[in-house]
Amino acid sequence: RDSDFPFEPRHADSIAIAVAGPITGDTVAHPPNIPWTVDITQAEGEYGFRRVTLINDFVAQAYACLSPLGQSAERILAGTAESNTTIAVIGAGTGLGKAMLVPDGQGGFSAAPSEGAHACFPFVGKSEFAFQRFLMSSRQIPYATGDHVVSGSGLTALHEFLTGERLGPAQVVERFSVHPETIIWFARLYGRACRDFALETLARGGLYMTGGIAAKNPGIVRHDAFKREFLASTAMGGLLDRLPVFLISDENSGLWGAAIKAARNLARPAAG
């Protein structure tokens, strides 16, 4: 163990482990982007943990919105959150993640997972349809999802489509000033992903963004193209204009959220 860590994990009263992918029975996950299963069924006995649970990584991000990080989040778009209503949580990083905070009927919230990032992404117009075909061809996929588009790899693919340069996400960001079209496109696509998820969840409590891309490059979500796309709805423009949008830029937010879930588990009777 790390000698700087104040105690061994087995001494903790409660542990929450967050992993990308759907969770079965609080103990098993089959992550979509790694070739193995995560199973903590025997973790308490094998490692001496007192209490341990497995949660989705964006459930952890959702709980982080209830932490001091959520309270100090940067307001990207103005609006007024309604109490006791759903809060949407979305974030672009290595992939795209989504989750919700849903009122629990007792004045608090429960976090609900989503695998909506693996749903088909909506493209609009001839230029975007060409990008869609580029993604499908280059990745050999039957359709492009949010995970393919609003993510680090999506940023790489978008820049290659627009400029012919194949660069890593960090290198693409360094060239935003040289190729501003890349940030305009990505801000628009991210704004669309946020808008659609806010509408799908009727997030009158607001929408929080987490994840490494916006945390490291907040100019993407501060861009006018993000705001224009988020508010672009013929039927629901008025509702969207009332929804506050926040950015949590602390990249330890998942740890905060997992800690909140672990603490909540202490209030529940232990199994057995």
C-alpha cells in the first residue's frame, strides 16, 4: 500500500468503487470498453472490507453534484433551478457519461444511472452527415453514438475530418486558435448532447457537466456555439432558457461522489 495513505482500505467502514458500465446487483459490471468483468462479490471476505458496493462511474459524478464541488460549480448558463426536480449530469472525457439525480421524496436525491451515451447521436445538416459517414467508415461502426462523438476520441476524429490532421485530444486543443472551426463544431455538438439529455430527463433542477474535456478546456462550454445549440428548440426553448447549466472542473469529482455513496451506505443495515 501507499505509505502516505493514512489507513488501509480494509479499515474503512464503507467503500464504494465506481466503474464505467451498467452494474448488476451492486457487485458486478461488464464495462463496454474493456475486455474483462469487474466482480466484487467476494471482496468483503477476500480483502477484509467491512462494507463495499460497486457503482456506475456517472452515478458517482451525480453524487458529486451534492458535494461542495457542486455548490462551487461554475455557472455556464443562467437560469433558476426548481426544487425537488430532476438534475441531469453529463460529462465528456475518455468517453461520454450520463446520469440523473432524482428526488427521493424525503427532501433529498437518489442517483440513477444511464447508458444513453451509447445511443445513436443526432447529426444535423449536410456537413454533419458527412462527418457521420467519416466516423462510421473510419471506425467501422454501424452508427455513431454520443460516446463516439462527444469524447476525447470524438474530438480527435472531428479535427481529422475538418483539417486532415490526426492528433491526440490534447494536441487538438493546442490548435484551436489555428483551426477555430474545430472548437466551434465540438462546442455545438456538446451543447446538443446537453440539450437533448436535459429535455429527456426534464431537468428542471439544472444540468451539471463534469469530465476531463470541459474541466481542462472550459472555453469549449463557454463558447457561444455551445449556448446557441443548447437553447435551440422550437418547442422547448423557453424551458431550456430557464435551466441553469453548471461546470464542475475538479477532476476528483468522481472520488467525492463515491465517498458520498459509501457514507450513505453506512445508514443502511449491513447484509447478513
